[in-house]
Amino acid sequence: MRTRPMFGRMPKTYGQVRRALRRAGWTMIRQRGSHQFWVSPDGQRAVSVAGKDSDTMSAGTLASTRRRTGLEELR
């Protein structure tokens, strides 16, 4: 099993994504179970992040989160 994706990028964990959101000024507004709902600093966009901090986020979910948030560091 491959532990590193192609092109030398390491996969992101849910914890890393949450830290990136916090650094960018996003605020967690509520939580239901493992689903956390975050809102952008301008209040115009929202995204949910669901998973344990240590779990790896799938490539498709990470891409979707990057598109919704506009955070290029989520590559």
C-alpha cells in the first residue's frame, strides 16, 4: 500500500484542515456528532468537516473543501 501520493504531496488529515481553517479566520459555529460546521470570516461561505483529527481526508473531499473555502494550502 502506498503511503505517499504521487508528486510528493502528503495527504492531509482532518486535524490539519481544521487548523488551516482556524488560521484563515474561519469560525466553527456548531457541531453535531463528528460534523463541525465552519463559517468564513465574511459570513458568506460555510463548510462542514467530519472526521477524527488523525484520519486522512480523501482526495475528493479535500478538493471539495479547497474549492468551497478558497484555501490553496489545502492542496
